Amino acid sequence: MLVLGTSAALLALGSGGVLLRRNPVAMLMSVELMLNAGNLLFVLAARVRGVVDGQAAALIVLVVAAAEAVVGLGLALALFRDRSRVDVDDPAEVRG
Amino acid sequence: MSGVLLWAWALTLPGLVLTGLGVGRRPGSASLAGPGVLLVVAVTWLLGSRTAAELRQVDWLPFLPDGAFHLRGDALAAVMLAVLGFVSLCVYVYSLAYMADEPPAGQRRFFMYLDFFVASMAILVLAGNLAVLLIGWAGVGLASFLLISFWLDRPGTLGAGLQALAANAVGDAALLVAIVLVPAGCGDLLTLQTPACLAVPGGARLTASLLLVAAAAKSAQGPLYFWLPSAMAGPTPISALIHAATMVAAGVYLLVRTNALLAAAPPVAVATAALGVATALGGGLASLQQANFKRGLAYSTVSQLGYMFAGVGFGAPFAAIFHLVTHASFKALLFLSAGVVIHARDGEEELAALGGLRRALPGAYAAFLVGSLALVGLPGLSGALSKDAILDAGEQANLLLAVCLFGGTFLTGLYIGRLFFGVFHGPRPDEQPIHHPSPLLLWPLVPLAVGAVVAGYLEWPAGLLSSALGETAGHAEPVRFASPFGFFAGLLGVFGFALSGWRGREQAAEPVRVGTDAGWVGAVARRGYGLADRLAAIHSGRLGRYALASVFGIAIILLIGLRA
Amino acid sequence: MSELFLPLAVGCAVALVSGLAVVLARRPVHSVVGLLVHSLAIASLFLLLAADLVAIGQVLIYSGAIVVLFLFVIALLPAGGAEGPIGSGRALSAVLAAGALLAALAAGLSASLPAATGRSVGGVEAIGRSLFGPLVVPFELTAPLLLVAIVGAVAIWRRQEQAP
Amino acid sequence: MSVPPALLSVAILVVGAMVILTLTSRLTRDSTALGTIGMLTLVVAALPSVAGDPLSQIALFSILGAAAIAMLLVPSAELHVTTQRPEVAALVLLGSAGAVVLATAGDLLSAALGLETLSLSAAVLIGLGRGERPLEAAFKYFVLSAITFAALIYGLGLIFLATGSFAWPSLAQVEAAYHWVLLAGVMLFGLGVSYELAVVPLHWGALDVYTAGAPALAGYVMAASKVAAVLALGRLVVGAGAPPPAVLIGIGLLSIVWGTLGALAQRELRRMLAYSAVANAGFLALALGCGAEGRAAAVFYVEIYALTALLVFAALAGRGPGPLGLADVPSEEWGATRALGLALGLLSLAGIPPAPGFWAKLAVLAAAWHAAGWGPTVVAAVGGVAGVLYYLRPLPDVFAAVRADGGGPGLRFPAPAVLLAGAAVVFLGLVPGLAYAIARLAIG
């Protein structure tokens, strides 16, 4: 119960961080918090359910998080390296 | 022969391809054969054995209640095809001369659009069920849009085309709902009124109302009239063929085709009649206020379509079809002779700048006079007989509406007289040069003029048309005719016509400004686009906002889903 | 379970507080340090939940690789990745959205939860059996994902480096 | 242990991508060889579908078909660095592998991995486009997808908590105590998948991608992700009975209204297409909430929509990545093939029968009438017909601009893709029953 609450709070905290920060890297770190919340849930569920698959899935999600971080940071770097200011709201030339 | 009739819609497609490939010394000449063969096929069928043919490929669209590919060639379809072939053949020939000043690529495009239109219209009248009807229905709408917007470099043509699309879309939405709401197995245009097919909440009234909305949109009735006058931005041959003689009559055709359904829903039938009468009067009044030659004629079309709607609503589908046939020839004649005038004056359409053209353009003058007299119902001409049939039916069905319609004939005389005397009589307002029309522009007027005079005798006194149509246009008992009601209506029309002549050109050219142009359309369009602009402005391109909206969205949808 | 409660509570608290530090730290470097602490706290929670291998993985991949990667990128960003001031409107809306998400989750989770029973499972061998047994397909599917990540990162880098 | 046919295809796609990546330096200059290897991989990858069930058949055909058209367009894709065509081809193959996995996965964890593979390759593919705009769009798309993906992973955790397995869940079979946990989990998972569908309120990133990406690649991203997302969501709805139909219908109608209004406001062709994609996603979500007929209609709709969108984007490929204002349509250089392809695509999107887009809308409307009743049907019908107001707007200009001899040398490449997609669109329009029958078998 405690851990479940923590994971939910972490998910919300991460989403709040994504919305709060203007720095793309901080934003991506907040996304990592959200993914960690999911991982915590997997491990907890493995324990509650007594099924080890949850732990294995947590390992796989770790890999996914790494892959996501690599691509995300690559894109952020490419987009912001030549800008004087790092603010995710600055590139707003494309307006959907 | 019956089999050929079913595939008549494909007849103009070879012409479309050939014209597109650039065959023919004069652009468009390769397309001429299509409507000619169409006319021959339809007339041969009517003169021959008249065996109805059907083609039914079931489960073509398995997700619909009736998803068959269903064609039906019967008398009603053949009559419509004959009208289509006749008018379009005249218009094709006329267009060869009328569009000759366009660059060759433009001419070819024009004729390809025309071919596409004729094919779509033929599918529309040959359709056996709602699904196939929709193919033609949407096709003619598309052709209409493309042809209204044909002169892209002129201001307002695209807007006028979009207006037509918007009005059509209202009708299409109604038709789409109708096509999916009928019970499984229903959709055949002739069996919509059977009890099995009315087993939906709302029943006959709902289905019939939806079809009425669709028909009203296509035929510019009631509040949906607004697009037809704007459609005059297209070339004049188009105004004659699509926006006077054939496509706008598709709504009338649909109601006639499904007249049994209308008969099963009396309130809707009364609404149809009332809508028709109101539009007939409103259109006539509006025509009096136009400063533009073609718009004046367009409102006349709106008004005459109102007569046809009234005929269907009075329970006399045959009268409506009869008026459709006569109207096709005299209104096409009016538009084409107007086109001669406009062509001779380098595109001038304002009444104030036209006048006194009687001597310069005797051919157009004579043609327009014949068309006008047929329109006002000079006893003996085609319009008199068909209008008589409608008024006669109204007298038996709903006297109050019939009397209103009777009064409308006076308006008809007034407005067409105003256009006729305003353009051809009186002094010339300026000394602009006048090009003499080529024979190609004038020859097509001859068959149409003949039609305008004699089309009525298809029915009177021998009852040829009603016996040919038989059950396909309701219980087509030969109309009594020469009823005093109809006769006096004709005289009233002629009186109005003469009154306009007596008032003279000066007053005639002066439009009566009351301002009945559709203000509500503009308001709705402004609101709609304003809303759209505001919504689009939400998309600021800022990632922070987007992320915020996404997270909020996830949270709210999650909450709703857990509470639902 | 009861003897585990206190350590678990401490672990959760550390994870949350360090997470808050990640979100709130003014300088990106501080955020990274927060992420490091957070990751270690999560790993300790894993240990307490008897997920030894996942804990090791967490330390190696997260603390070892991902956090370092973030550090590198911050170093490469202009002005050290320092960001402009965050307006109160942005802060308020972020708090509101996070709150809404938490409320929605709470609505789903609090409605009915069974008592936490469970038994401890884990061990390298058991996880290995899982990864090469029921989860072999997802396990193998990490291969194309990693391939995309590698190709993607390299391609995006080449895009900037070799631009005309 | 027998390997499911779809997984075999995935393996083939990955191998093909690795071959291309290994030979990058050689293939950079030889676009013929690149195209050959790519197409060969796709053809071989399609072979296992012979042994597959209807679901994997439909997934393989539509996704690999989209990839084939994209592969034909790779030589004309507007890239920032023109030597990156091998990478683009490899990413198309890998993204397709992800899409196939998402659509056919046997368990949810695989589906999640497929989704992530697809969205990462999509972000990179878009990011490689020429200029700064595609990069910006790719970054936004990526961040927003990362948020929803984290929510999806959390939802997967909840599902695992409730059921103790990663199999496709069922609300009916879960222990009563875990009912709400599972519902929350399925909702979050479904929302994560919906991001690929681009429904409101998760449409922002996709809008940017469709607007600013290189046309050749944006069309592929749009087609592959929508097909895969519809199949995955359909399976989720069938098995779990969630997300609740009312939610799907609500999201669908909101998207239809939103996308239609947004498209009406546009004066630029690409943006108009992007907003209309949201409206079309709305039709898909609406259909998914309308029972078995609705799900079949959704699959039918997405096949046709994906193909038509590909046709339109193929016709726009090669003209450069910049915006194409509606007022500038006449001055574009249109070859006959491209102009007619664009016109056919627009007609189908607008719903002019017998173009297949119209049949798709009718199928959704029929399902909506039976499952959702009056209100949704009327809203969808009006939203559907309103499409003519924006889709057909450029049409007179396009027809007027057709020149038999038009199209410079740079515009030569898209022609095969346009012809392929156009032929498929015409086929679906004339014989819609076949596609619908397969869709019905796949997921009904």
C-alpha cells in the first residue's frame, strides 16, 4: 500500500516536473521519474502476485528507459545546441 | 435495349478520356458523341418495348442495410435520361462556341467536367437503391462545384462553389443518416415505405423528412436556396444545364422516385408542399430585386423548382415530373439565350448596362421571348400545361396552398417580363460594341425553343407521358387539363408579363431593394470560421502547453472512464 | 511485512524527496544529483522487495549509465542548460495537472485494494527462467528497440555534424 | 516451439535493416541497390502472412504496404543530410517491425515494446528532415510520446498487479477486488496507444509531425502508427471490455469536431491535412466504441485512410518540405501523375463515392447508428460531410494546373509510389467488400 502510493505519487511528480521545467534535459529527467514509478509498480506487483515475471519486466523497462533517454537527449541536443537560450517553449515555429 | 439503358451512364466516359488525351481538332468535340448516344438510347427505349431492367450485385457494401450495387432502368429513369441527353447535347454544342475563347487546356477541362457531370447524373437517375444514388448524388455535387469555380481567376468563383458544396453537404448528411438508419435489407428506393422498412423509431416521418432535407438542399428549396444564385458565377452553359435543367431537379426526382414513402407520411407531404409554395413565392419576389441578369433567372429557377416540390407534396408526382420536363427545355432556352447576350457583351451581366438589344440580337430576342412565354404559361405553350397539372392537383389536395401558388404565377410574369423588357427593349444604355454570335451559339436554341413550345403536347391531349411513366411516377392518371384554374393562372402570368412591359425599361432595370438575400448564411459562415480560427489558435506550438493539455487530458479521461 | 515497514517507509520517503529535488532544483546539475539519489533509493526499495537482480540492474543502468548521459548532455548544452525563470502560472498549472493525475489514480486504486499478502519471489535463476520462458518474446524485442535507439542517436548526431 | 508468423516477419525486417546498416557506406551512393534491398526485405517479410491468422495478415499487408510505398519515396525524401538515405530506409523497416509487433503482439509487454520501437523510429525519421522545422516537430512529438508512454507503462504495471500476467486482460475474469485497478490500467494503456492514433487531447505532437515532416516520411509515420494503433486498441477493447465504449465515442466525437473546425481554419495544405487527420482519428475512435461491427469498420476505415493519406503525401513528396499555401497551389509544378494522385486522394478523403474514403465513413456511420444511436451518428455524419469544404478547396486549382508534360526531373521519383497507392485506392473503391470481410475476420 505504501509502495503503491509512492509509485502513484512518483508518476504524478514526474508529470508535474515535465510540465514545470523549461529545460529539455530536466523535462526528460522527469519522464525518467515517471518510468521509475512504473518499474516500482512492476516489482511491487511481482511481490504481491508472487510472479517473478514482474521483475523480469522491470529489467526490460530499464532497457526501454535507456533507449528513450538516448534518443531524447540526441534530439534535444540537436535542437538546442545552436540556440542561445534553452527553453522548450522557444521552438514554436511549427504550430500543428 | 434495356441492358444498354442500364449502362447509359458510362456513355460519356469515353469522351472524357479522349478529350483528356487531347483528341479532336477542336477541344471538346470528342465529347459530343456521349450525350447524343445517351439521347438516342433513352428515346429508343421509350419508343420501344419499355421493358424495365435491373442489375443487382448484392453485398457490394456489406456494412450497409442494403449495400447492393443496384441499377434500375425503368420509364422514369428513361424520361430523365432523355431530358438529360437532350439538354446536354444542346449545351455541348453551344459550349463549343461559348468557351472558344478559353485556352485549349481550359476548354478540354471544361468538357471533361461536363462529361463527368452527365455520367454522374445518369447514375443518379439509374440508381436502384440509396447507396448507388449517393454515388451520382455526390458526383453531380462535385461537378457542380468544379464548374462553378471554373474561372478561378475571377473573384468569388471559389466562394460560390464552396457555398454550393456547403448546401449540398447539409443534404448529404441527411442522406447519409437515412442510408444507415433503415432496417437491414432496406434501401431500395421503391420499397422504403413497406412496413418492414419503417420499423425504426420515427418511422415513415423520419425517413421521409431526411429525404426531404436532402432533396431541398439539392434543389435549393427553403432556407437552402442560397447557393443557387451564387452558382451563377460559373459559365452560362453550366447555369443552363446543371443549375437550371437537370441537377437542381435531382431533388424533385428523388421525391418522385420515393413518392410512396411520402404518401405514407402525410405531415411530411404537407410540409413538402408548403416548402415548395413558400419557395415559389419567395423566389419570385427575390428575382424582382436582382440587379444581375443571371441571378434574376436563377431565382426564377428556385421559384419553378418550388412548383415542382408543391406538385410532389400535393400527391401528384407525375405533375412534378411533367413540369420538370417542360421546365428543362424552356429554362435551358432562357439561360442559353441569356448567354448569347452576355457573350455578345463580353461578359456583361448587370441589367443596368444591358438594354435595347432587340435589333442587335434578333435570334436571342426571339428565343428569350419564346422561353419567357412558356415560363409564364401562355395558354398552349408547354409551361402552361405542366403548371396547370400542378395547380389542378393542388386544388384537390390543399386549396389554400394552391391559391397561393396561383398568385405566384403573377409574380412569374412580372419578373420575367422585367428581365425581358429590361434587356431587349428600351434604349441602349451605352454604345459598347456587340459581337455577333456565331451560328454554333444560335443553332442549339432552335431545338430547345421547339421543346419549350411543344413539350406540353407530350401529355396533352393523348396522355403519352403519363402512360409511358405508368406506375413509376405514382398513379399517373392523365391530368384533366384546361381546368379553369390553370387557364386563369396562365392569363394572370401573361398579364404580369405585359405589366412589366408597360412599366418600361427604366423601372425594370431598377432593382427593388428589400434585402432578402440570405443573411443567415453569411452569419453562420462567419461564426463557424471564427470558431475555427479560435480553435486553431489554441495550437500555439509551445511544448509546455501541449504537455499540459496532454497530462490534463489523460487525468480527465481516466477519471471519466473510472466513473463511467 | 511489518518488520519491513520502517525501511520501506524510509526508502519511499527518500525516493519522493529526491524526486522532488529533480523536479525543483534550479540548476540542472542539481537535478542530476537528485536523479542519482532517487535511483539509488529506488534500488534500495527493490532490494527490500526481494528483487535483487533488478536492484543491481537499476544501479548499473540508471545510476551508472543514464545519469552520466544526462550529465554529459548538460555539459554540452549552451549556458550549461540554465533555464529561464518559471512563472507562477506555469507552476500552478503543473501542480494542478499533477494533482489531477494523482486524484484520478487514487480514484482507481483506493476503490478496492486487497490486503497486501504475497510471497517473496526472485533470484537470478527465476528471472532467467522468466526472461527465456514466458517473456522471451518481449526480451528479444528489446533488440530492435535498442537498434533503433543506436541508429537514431547516431543519425541525429550525423545530421548536425555533416549538415551542408 | 513454433514461431508465430508475424514474429518471423519482424525478424526478417530487423535482419533487412541490419543488412542495410552494414552496407551503409556503399548504399549511400547507390539508391537503386538500397531500394532493392528494402523492397526485397518487405516482400520476404510479407511471405509469412500466408500461414497467419486474419489479424496478422491484415497487419502485415497494411503496414508492409505502407512501408513499401515509403521505400519507393526514400529517394525523394527531403533530408537534411542527403547521405542519410540508408539510415532512413533502415528506420522505416525497424519502425514497421515495431508497428507489426504492436498490432499482433501476443502479450502486452511486447505490444509496449513495439509501440516504443515505432514511436522512436518515427521521431528520428521526422527529425532527419530538411531544415529546422522537422527537428522541432520531432522533438515535440518525442517528448509528448514519452509522457504518454510512461503512463502506458504505469498502466501495464497496474494490469500486472491486477492479473499477475502480461496476457491481454479481461475485466470480466479479474478478481472483483482488482476490478478498478485493472480498469485504470487498461485505460492508461489504451491512452498510451491512442497517442499513435492522434485523437484529442493527445494529438498535438502528431499535428506538428504531419505538418512539418518531410512529406514522404510523414505519410509513412501517419499510416503505420494509425494502422497499428487501431488493431491494438481493437484487441484491447475486445478482450478487456475497456476503455468503456462511452469514453471512446466521446473522444471520437470530440476529435471529429476539433479536427474539422481546425482544418476549416487552415490556409495551408499540409496543416489542413494534419488537422483532418485528427478528425479521421476521431472516426476511428468512434468506431472502436461501437461493438463488433464498429471494430470491423474501424479496421476497414484505417486501411483505407492510411492508404489514401499515403497517396496524398506521396503526391506531395519531392516538392520540398516547406509549407504549401492553398493560394500557391496553382503555381506549383504539377505533373499529371502527381496532380491526379493528389486529386484522387483528396476526393477519397472528402468522401466522394465511389472513392473508398466514402465507404469507410459509411461503414462507421452504420456501426455508430446501431451501437451509439442518434446523437453520435448525426455529429459524425455532419463532421464527415463538412470535410468537402476543406478537402475539395484546392481541387479546382490542382485540376487547372495539370500539364501532361509537367514535373521537373526532381519530381520523377514519387511517380511509382503515387501509381502504386493510387491503384490500391481505386481497387478498394471498386471492391470494398473484400477489405471489409478481412477486417471483420481479423477483429470482429
